Amino acid sequence: MVADGRAGWAQQEARCRRGDGNLVSLSTREEEALLVRSLTRDPSQQLTNFWLGLNLCQTYTGRRWSDGSVWRDIWRVYNPNSQLSSTTCCIKAAWNVNQYSWVGEACDALLLAICEYRPNGLMGRVTLLERAAANTTQAGVTWTYEPNFWMPTSFTVSYCLFRKLENIVTDSGNASDTCLTADLDVEAREYQRDDLEPFTEYQVTVAPSFTLLNYTSGASITYVRTFPENPLLVKVDSTGFVNIMFAIKVSEFGGEEEVSVRLASTDPYSVVAQRRVPASGVRFGGIQLGVNYTVSVREVNPLRRREMLTLLAYPPCACEGCQVDVSCYMTTKAPANAEQAMRDCQQQGASVVTINLPKEIQQVLQMAMDVGDDLWVQPSSARIRAAGDSFTGMTIDNIQWIETKTNESQESSDCLVVSREARGVVQEDCTIVHLAACSYRAFVAQPFVNISTEVGPTSVSVTWNANASGWLTQQISVTYKKTAERNLRWMAATSQPVVINDLEPDTGYTLVLEADLGSNVLVTSKEFKIFTTNDTTGKLVSPLLLGMSPMLQYQALQLVCSSLLVIACIITMLFFFATGMFYQDCVAQLGFESALMVAYLVLMIVYPTSAQTNNKTACIGIAVALHFLFLCAFTFLMLEALTLAHLLVIYIKSPFQRSNWVMVVVGLLLPLLVVAFTAGFGSQQYPDFSVGNCWVNPNGNAMWGEVVPIGILVAATVFLLGNTFFTQQMPPELAEEEHRGRQSDSHKLRWVVLALCVELLVAWASGVAANQSGDQGIYVFFCVMTLVLAITIAGARTSFDDTFRSKMHRLCCGTELTYKRSEILSISARSRITPTHKPEDVSRVVTPVGSKPGHSKLVGSRSSSSANTHSSRLGRMSPANERTCSSLGHLTPSEGVSTPPQGRVTPALGVTIFTIKSNRPQQCSISQAD
């Protein structure tokens, strides 16, 4: 029915829907033929342009007619004459030479429209169309039917190719015009088709049909997938990337579910990459050409299936079953003699096969059987044939091959063929005609993509997009010459940037890059030209050269920061030795700084040069050494925290109080055992050779050998220091006089140790991440954390230690620091004075004026007579000069000390003696004189 008036596409569709219809849909050729006959019956009433119910704009799906039926005639729109564009994306029918063409038109164009209405209650509809069982070539569906007034005569089932599932990541799919259809009995409620292609998705349409009127309605659509021949689909592409898909899960419509994928080399075993990815596929790079790899895939949730596959990393050939390593095999098109056969191979861009290995004769013999002719091979081929005289019942796969010796003078002039009868390489008359076996190298994609240059007056730096290729290069070289000359020069490099420093100013050069991928595969770039500048005052900012290894600028920043940290450690340790700071916490600090200093020296000197070479043994050694050194640093920090907790917390006891050497041995032996265990079971898993990371591979199993011990040590350090902050008990009463001096310093030093622990953890984590990812931002953060460590070691660790500052002052100035009496009281109240067991117990602290409180001399009942004299004088003092407090003890200044009205006590010259008595009351009170 023709709608009233002219309007745009959307307005005409809305008008049709008001009458429970849609713009006309032509989902079948029969419908279109019926419409054309109706419109052309009366030429005077024929419409020249009218809207169709098809919209290909971005806001519309474009795969269905407006009434929901399937659109299949892609060729009617996607052709040069369709005038389809982003602005003309609504489809109209235009009369042109005895037929209607489908043409794109602006959606707001004012055109007539034909509405299509379906009689209500004519037939029912298909509901609950669902997938049924499937395998590699079969897929079925089931459905239910809701009947209405008329009963259909049959059900029409169509299987239309939607997409190949191996391309599911890049192909969104579209229903093909080529469909497999079947007409079923009206009572049918299921259908199984068994002639489908493996690992393919089909669009299935089930519609009730009224055959007499050629009418279908109430169709329902679903999608089915056939299974792959192998549960894992693994392919190596020409760019050096391994494409992995859990194909069986994709065929079960589980492509979006996560699976765990691991890619590892087999000899020696080393994990290249391991991560959780969607089952629809992942792409891994960093593989070595010609190396065996194992791909392992397992379901994560639920944990049920696990699949494994081994592959040999070579670029693929265009033909199936024609590849031996990096060579692709084929035959000539026509039989010829030996001389002509060689020319025929050259015309096909190949050369006659030279056989040297059993796998090569096996491939060529299979080709000879397939074409039904013996095949010419190179006269220099080895005389390999099948062992034994009888080949009855034998296949090529289970034949054992042997090489026969011949006279060398005959070999150069003989013509050789691979004989089907002899099952090997035999001599043949050169004039006889045969097909020839030809071979060519599989295509390897260009690794030098987006080459850029930075040119100076005498040098050039060449870089390219390293992420464009997944192949690991064994060596990179550059061949260059002056454009106007023929003399070539060659320079080897290990990685980019490639820097040439021997150029002449104001001169043109031609350069070619070459990558050695192994297995005799060399890939070269196209020639590119540069022109050096004539500005001799300018200077190219070349990458820093450390040994023979180029380093990027942010790696040079790491070198500077590491140097500052090493200098800070050296200076601090020299100061400790000069002042005799050999207290147990200081010995632990010395161990920490020594381990940290050596670790950063390794990063400065050894790591950059070895990481850029192919010496895998040296790379593993560096990784193991860094593991040991950083583990030692964390261990000594934990031991220092243990010593401080021993001084401040009464229920924490250190087992190393009698010997510093025992503590040092434990600090070295514990990391050594952990590293020996980890390296013994997985030394190959420390580095990641694919990215030149000789520290530790975060994706390898060796990472657990570092993360778990470091995590335990950090947790222990935080636990010990946390007890010093939150304990409510008084510090322990220490018998050792020198330890009582460290108790007050420990209140400040615990903050320093905690800061060092956190800073070292962050620096270690960021360093591992930076060397794995190569990210410049992470490198800069690692350098910043290194500088923070250096400042904390050289600044906070020394300035927060009162004993060290006092000794340094005496070393430099000849006298010790002078402390105010208020400082003495506050320090004593915090740590050095503890309540005695009985109120009657009395002890005295003798402190020389100007000396550090930590070196006072205790005087009790076994004091000298001089001390007793001062003690008797204290007993005769007035009560106003005597104060008692449970937190400070009983303090009484000696003679010669005056107490001003403001309450400040000014010590006299000589010796000031304090009497300290512990008291149980919780509040200060005035003592009565005896």
C-alpha cells in the first residue's frame, strides 16, 4: 500500500507503523518480483522512486529490514552505482531500464513510500529458537511454534555463513548470500545439519511457510558454531607474533571468558609470557626464530580443561603441508629435463631443492607421490634413501632413512631425482623429463618499521618501531656509504638506537639496516638517505655509551641517581667507622648499606653492558646476584628493627645481643639459602631475554622466590617497629651500660628504619617494573626513589642519632656536645630511668656537665666515698628543693644548684649529681624531709 504524501525515511517508517506495518522489505527475490509486477501493471501509476525499509546509517544496524527480516542481497547496495555514503545511507528503489535499482539517498529526502502489512492471525510464529548439539561438521537447532489462525505447510530452515571463527577478533560477521536451506515437515521442532565447515559460525533462520502463497512470516534467528579440528589454534605469523586462541571455548560461545595462557621455550625451559586473556585470542611476541615453544592454556573459572601444544617458531608458508623449517616447497608446472627444470624453478621465484636432511627427503617424497612423478633435485644433494628392501605396508612417517656414500667425482656431474620406487635420492639421466622440486624461503615481515633519524654534523642516530616485530634479533648491523661513492662501511649493534659517529659534515649518505634473526635468516630494510649538517657548532645529543652498549637518556639518569646512592652509603659507612659506631643497630645498618651499595654498583657497571649482549649466562648471573643483594638489604633492615625493638619493648628479646658477628652471619646466610633454592630450581626463569631484562621477570616463577621472602621480611620489620610505637609498657631495664645509651636514640631511629624499609620496597618494585616494561616514566620514578633512599641514609640516619652526632662533634672539635638539663630530664624520663622494684631503692646518675646523658655513671650502695658524701648532703636539703614523680623518679639537685622562682635549675660548674628514686604513685607530690 502506498503511503500518503512525501516525507523522509524515518517519517514514512513511523506512518507505516501506525497502521501496524513497516516500509516494504524485500527479503526474498519472490517478494521483489511480486512487487515489481504490481507496480508496473499500470505504467501511468508506476512509481519512479520510493523508500525501502533498509537503513545503513551508523545509528542503524543495517543487517535487518525494518520489519526484522534478514537482509542478504549485499551486492544490490555495495556496488559502484549505489551512491552510498555516510550522508546518503537510507535506501530507496529507483526505476532504471526495466528494473528497480537500490540506491543510497539522504534520509531527509521527501519521497513516497510503500508500506507492507501482514494480515493479523494468518500464521503463527517460531519462538524459543535455541542451539543444539554440535561438532566439527554438524550443528543443530530446536524451536517451538506458537500457532495462530492458519497452519503453515512447512518450516524453512536456512544456514547462512556468517564468519570464520579463526578471524573472530577482526571480523564482526555478516550473513552471506550463499545459504544452505531445507524445508521441513510442519510437525518438526528440531533440525541437525551435517555438511558444515569446521570452526565456522552460521546464521540460522527458521520460519513458518505457506507454500501455496510463497509466504513466510514469524521467522526467528539464532547463531550456531561448529567445533575446530584442534582445541587450540596456534599460528606464528610473518611478523614474529604467536597468535593463540582457545578454539574449543570460542566454538562454545565462551570467547569473552578469561583463560590462563603461558608461552615457554622448551630447551632450556623459560617462560616467555604468561597472563590471563579472553579465550578469543592473544598475541605474544619476543620469540626466537627456529626455537621450539610450548603453549599451555587452561580455563580459569571453572577450572576444568587444560590444553597444551608444541610449535616450531618459523614464519608460515602460503601453502598447506609444504613447509620444512623456514623453507616452502612446491613443484614446477610442467615436466622438463634437468636443465630446463632449474630454469622453471627460477621463473617461479625459487630454486631446485637441495636435500641434506631426512625431513627434507620425506617432504619431497610426499610431494612426488601427490603429483605422481619423480622430482628433480640438486646434484649436490645427499644420497638419502629408505632403510630396508621392502616398503610394503610402510608409510613415509615410519620410514628410517640412511645416507649412502658415492664417488665424489661422480656427484658433481650426476643428475638426481627423488624416486618414488626407490624411496630415496637416486641418479637419473639428465635428458629424461620430470617435474622439479623447488623451494623458497618463507616470507618474513620487515622488522624495521617507521625508521627515524636524528642527524648532526658528524653523526646520526637511527631508531625504529621495535613493537612492529615479534622476532628476537641476534644482531643488528648497518651498512652505509657516501651517496656519491661505492665504498661500503659496516657497523654492528646490539639494539636501537644505532649511532654512527664517523660521518663527514655536509655530506649525503645511504644506509641499510640488517637484522640477523637466526637460522640463516637475514632481513634488510629499504635504503634510506640522510644528509649531515654543516653546523659544526651544533652537537648531536647521542645516547650515552657505557662500554659498547648504547643507553637511552633516562637510563643515564638512573646511572646518576645510582652513583649518588653509592656515594651516600660510602660516606655514611666511613663516618660510622671513624666514630666507632659499632653498636648492634649500627652494625645492622652497615650491613644494609653494604648490600644496597653493591646492588646499585651492579646496576651501574655490570647490568647495562651485559643486558645488551646475547650472553645469557651472564644475564642469569646478574639476576641471581641482584636477588641475593636486595634480599640481604631487607634482611639487615629487619635485624636492625629487631635490635631497636629489643631496646624499647620488654617482651621482645634479640638472640644476637652477645655477638654482632652472629647477626652478620645470619644476615648473609638466610638470603643465601633462599637464593640457592630459587636458582637451583629455576635459574633460567630469572631474566626475560625478550626485553633484555636481566633483573627479574615479573611473569616468571623466579619472581615468587623474591616476592615471598621480601614480603615476609617487610612484614616482620613493620611488626617489630609497630610494637615500639604501640606498647604501653616501660622500656626494659638494661644491664649493659652502652645499651642504655642507645635506648633514647632508638626512639628517633625507629622512624628512620621504617622509612628506609618502605623506600627500599618501592624502589625495588619500580626498578623491576622499569627494566621489564622499558617505560620511561617508571625509570624516572625509580631514579627518584633512589635519590630519596640516598637522602634518608646520608641525612636522616646520621642526624637522628644523638650518639653519632656527639662523637662526630668530639672528632671534629675535640669536645662533646652540651645538653640542656631539660633535655637530660626528658631523655631520662623516656628511656633510661625505669621504676625500681621497691620504693626504698635509691640510685644515682652522675652526669658530667657538657657530656651526653647516655654516658652517665650509676652510683648505688657500691659507690665511692665521694659519692656517699654527696649523698649525705642530699639528705639534708630542704623539702622545697626535692620533687617526687612516678614517671621521673625522685630528683634532688645537689649543692651548688639554685632553683629560681621560674622553676628552672642552673647547674653549677663541675659535677651535678641527681638522686633518682622510683615511686609507685601516679601523680607528683611533695616529699617530706627525713
